[in-house]
Amino acid sequence: AHAKVVGKSSSNALGSRARVHRAGTVGAMIEDMLTHESKKPVPAALLPLGTDAIAKSIKMAPAVLRLATDLSIPDVELCNTLSKLVKETTKRNELRDELFLITLRHTRCNDDPKSLVRAWQVLHLTCASVAPSQTFLGFVSEYVNECANADASPGPVKDLAHKALLALKRSAKSGARRHPPAPEEIEALQAARQMNTIAFFLDETFEELPYDVMTTVGEATEALAGIIRLQNYQTFGLFVSTKQLMSRSSAASKGEEVTEETRALQDADLITDIIQEMRLVKAERKEQVQLRLVFKKRMFRDTDEAVQEAMFVNLSYLQAKHDYLAGNYPVGREEAIRLAAFQIQAEDGESLGQGPVETLAQVMVRFVPKVMLQQHPVEEWAAEVQRTHGALTQHTREEARGGLLRMIRSLPYGGSIFFQVRRIEDPIGLLPGMIALGINKRGIHFFRPTPMEYLHSAELRDIMQFGSSETAVFFKMRVAGVLHVFQFETKQGEEICVALQTHINDVMQKRYAQQAAKAAGAPKTPGAPAQPPSPVANGQAE
């Protein structure tokens, strides 16, 4: 009786919403199909679909019917079947709404209380695993909300409807999936149990990262920041690190690590998608490859200097050291010696810095880029670093970390994030074919990539305009007082524009804060850290 009441009470709302969102007779067709006998599969698609999608829909309907009505199906089979159904929606996006309507149908006009509860369980899992299109999101959420708050709904149905509504809100934020959730992930959701994966830091330490089928990268970043007690996490994010461990060119080089490649993850990406893509890459690559999630800074910003939080400073130090040892910051020998001395004091203190020179020589690779270390005997490096370290023995570990960060920031290209690009248009013949492009708070910096050799810089005030497409990025900037347009081939054009716009916004915010402070007669204070701006397709310096 309850099922009939709920079905009738929500029938008008569902039908009317369908008519609002699907013009013409489609709304009436949906209403008719949803009030049709739910214990029999509909021998046709509920929505206008392509030929291939119709065939898949007709096969999906009996599978959903069995999940919603056959209470003898074990949970493992239910999760496996639902994973296969979701896989079809990742191949054909138009089937997302079809799957929702097929599943919704079994929550209406259902006279069997146990079958009704099972239907809502399936709908809850569907809401968590699939995001409907924007066209159908409104009326699906309205229907689920009505059932969750209907007085006639029994307790189990209300609970499941509330869970389905929350799942629908979360999945709608991330949009369509690239990969279906694994059966074990759906099973964990059904049991209200979180899965765990590992997130690494740049010092090779790691933390367990809890997630479920709806967890986005943005949510995971915030959760991980809470685990390590990092309050100012806005400039940090998750990356996928790819490192090939076995060289194919020579058996003698086995075990040597090649250059690490990292890819920044977008906040709306689903953790389950990322994990499955990593599994696919591991399965496809014959050579040994290391793939893992890494938590690190997305970029160094001008406002970082005002943050005194210990965890923030420590992670920033690890980032600066990592980038320096990777060869991203070309420096002279004297600067390299001083940077090595700061690292030793920050990590080991006098026990290593003022110990036997032979012991220090054995670990110099931890403190000096390999390319520079090969230019002089390692014993000379150790002796010079030990002499410089003698003047730093009174520094605390925190002061030594701060000293290294100040040295890195003082470099014209210090604190840059780097992108590998190919030259397309260079009107003055200034740049080689392949370029490492660095962007920091001062502007754009151009390097010859291997080894990193500094070529040229353009300050933020000299960049008049910039923009990107899916395969390229361009900059309109002044060189020797003359405007030129430079264009480069890259798939990271949007990331480059976002980084550049972020630094421009920081400069303008700081300028406005100084003007406001001057007008008020107060001392100048740096602006508070702000959220990065949303991605731009085209930016212009003010």
C-alpha cells in the first residue's frame, strides 16, 4: 500500500519534471513507462537513443529487474553486475539517464516491501556510481527527495532515499566517470566501508588516504591535509608520479631511475578513476614502472612567505629541495655549496656536516644535483661544503630550512613550476625547438631542457596577453621593448594560463592591499593567501 501511495504521489511530479526537461511527447512517454508494470522489463528504450544504445538498453533492463527483485542474489554478484552496467554508461554517455530511469522504475508501484527496499539499495548504489546528465538531474533529485521525506515512506526506504540523495549530490559535482568503479569498491560502499590507498610525500614518507566511489581529488586533498594537520593547504594538491625503474637500452643500467614525470590532478577528478588508470598503465607497460599518488605543492606563491605554519614550511622545503636536485634551478658552484650546507644542517646537523669528510663525500648526491656533482671530484665538494657548514652550526633546523627557501626564492626563476613545450612560433629566433618553460611570481622563464640551461625571462609586466587551446599556448609579450607573439605546442596550455593568471592576481591583490593601507595610514602588510582562480582560456595582464 505504501509503494502505491508513494508511486502515485510522486508520479505527477516526476512526469511534470520530465516534461519540463524533455520537450514534446518524451515526458508523457517517460511517465507511461515508469507507471508500467515494474515486474516486467520494458521491451524498448525509455528514452530516444541511437541504434547501438537501444540494443544495450534492452539488455540492461532485465539485468536491473533481476537486481531489484531477486533477493537471493548475493552481494558479490550484485556489485559485479552493477559495475558492468556502469561500464556501459562510460562507453555511451546517453545510457546514463537510461540506467537511472530503468532503476527508478522499480522504486514505483512496487507492492513487495522487501523488493522495494532492494530497489532502493540498487538506486543508492546507482546514484553513487553514475552521474545523470544535467537534463535529468533536477527531476531525479526531486523524486528521490520527495520519497526521502514522504510520511508514507517506511523507515528503510527513507534511510536509503536519504543516502541516495547525498550520493546524487556528490556524484553530480564530478560529472561523468571515465571508468566504472570496481566491484570491490561498490561492495565497500554498500557496507558503508571506506577503501584506502597510499599517498606519498617528497621525502618518501606516506599516509593512508581513505576514499569511496564518489571521492574527488579536491575532497581527498582536503582529507589528507587534515590527516597531516596542514591548515594552509590551498597551494597543495595530488599528482600522479610515473617513474620507469628499468632501462631498456642496456642491461648494465638496470635499476637506474630515469626522469620522474608528474601530472597534476584536477579537483573534480574521481580518485577511483585515477586508481584504475594507474592499474591500466601498469598492466600495459611491459617494463617495470612505478606509479603512485604524490602530495606536493601545485605552485609557490608570493603569499607563501607570510605563512609560518611548521608543516607548511617543511613541505615547501621538501618541494624546493626536490626541484633543485632535479636540476630545475641552475646555480653556480658557490650557491650549490651553500644550498648543500643548509640541507645538511636542516636534516642531519653537525653529526654529518662536521664529521669525517669521507662519510660526507659518500652522501653528497643527496645535496647536490648529479649534473653539477660530476663537474668536480666529490671529495672537493665535501670539503667545501663542510667548511661552509661550519658557519651554520648555530642555526636550528627550522632556520636552515628557511635559509634554503630564501636562497631558492631569490633566484630569478626560483619557485617556478615547469612545463615541457615545443616551439611553434618564435618571431626573433630566440629559442630552440624544445623548451622547458618555467612560471613563477616574477614571470615566464625559458630553458634549454637537457641539461637545464637558462636562456631568457619575461617579467609579468611585459606579458600583455596569453591564451591556450587543447594543443598550444601563446604569449604576447615585450622583448627589448617590442611586442612579439610566441606560440608553443603543449597539452598543458590551460595549466600554464592558470599558473600565470594566479601570479598576476597575487601581484594585483598585493598592490591593492598596499594602496588601501597607504590610504588608511596603516603600515603595509602582505595580502592573505587566496584561492587559485578558476581556469581561464585567455588572460590579460592589467
